[in-house]
Amino acid sequence: MAHMILLGTGTGLPDLDRGHTHMVWVGPGGPLLIDAGGCTYERLLRAGVDPQALVGVVITHSHCDHINGLPSLIFSMFLGGRETPLPIYSLEPTLALLRATIEAMHVQYHIPPTWCPIAAGDTLPLADGWQMRTALTAHSRPCLALRFEAPDARALVYSADTEPCPAVAALAAGAQVLIHEATTPELFTGHTTPRQAGQVAAAAAAERLLLVHYSPRWTMPEEAALAEIRAGGFTGQAEIGRDGQVIEL
């Protein structure tokens, strides 16, 4: 069954049990890594996913907590014996920064990345009729939200880092699962509160909402976050995402 595994669910400042938010799609066209938030090779192993089997990486944006694991990932994959290139998909400005980062770190031994520019509004075919669609979020750096959609229109959507915006709302419409960031307790440019995440999920008529890029310390306690989701009008299945969690579609 197609599923997403949350490799990390924390904010830019991790908690003891929450690493930087990133995840891996295990389904048609996968395994496909979504961001690389640090210790990624190890987290993939813990999730039961062979890092050497990755078919690609999608980087939503260039903030450190979403890219800091990429140099060590491609280094470890080389040490593990992989020789085939690894496609890396992102916006062109993000790819340019990634290339410069790897060069600046002098990562001498690594598998060759294949830089694959994508743009907001693109649709990438996966396999068996599945596809991944993108939309531009409202964040402090250019950032892509992602929608994984089956031929029968079942869909899982990841907001990436964003404040509520029309493009992400449209991408989330009708999704069975919405994985949405909830970084801040109060309104904050470029990020979302738990109440706003509830509002987005309610407007999208999503069946299930999971909060990521969240911290019980820096955002708000879990019970308060769940109450805020309800205050936002969402009546479906509401959860706090957890590191290692498997989300089936």
C-alpha cells in the first residue's frame, strides 16, 4: 500500500524526539525522499527503507533544516556502494544553492547528483498512473507544496513551509490526507498556526490532518494544538505527526 513515512516532524529547532521535518514516499514511483533534514541515511534505515534504493529526492526549499542532510546522504550512499546518479528535484534557485553547498563542503566522495529543475504547477508522473503535483507556498524562500495523487484521485498533500495561501489551499482540495506545518502559536509571516492548519484542512474537506514542523515546546502543547485544530473548524481525524510514523493512503 502506498504510504508516507515521517522521518522527522520538528521545527528548525529540534526537540529530543523530533528531528527536522522530512519524509519519504513509499509507493508508486518511490521510494522518493522529501527534503533531507539531517541523519537522513540513518532515519531511512530505521524506517525500513534502503537508502540505496532511493529513486530521487525532492527538496521543497533551501532553508538549512530541509537541506542539511543532503551532502552526508550522497556521501554515505557512495560509501554504501551506489554508483548510479541520484535525481534531485527542486526549484532552480534551490538547486543552485545545493550545488554551491556541496562544492563549499568539498564533498569529495559522493554519488553523482542529477539536478532536475521543477516549477510550481508542474505535474511529475510517478508510476502506475500516480503523479506528483506542485504548488508555490507563501514562505520566506521559494518553496513547493506537494500532492501525491492516485489514478482514482485519492491524494496525500504536504504543505511544506508556508502560511495559509490560495495555491496550497487549491492543492489540498479533496485530499484524503493533509500533512501540514504548524510552527507557531501566533500569526507569523511564512508559517502556520495549528488553528490555521485546521482552517485549511476544513476548507479542503480533508479526511485526516497531521501536524508537522511542530514542537510541543516551541509551538504549544499537544492537547492545546489539537484543540486549536478543532477551533479552526476541522472535524476530521486530527493528529500530531511523530518521527517514524507511517501514513497510509
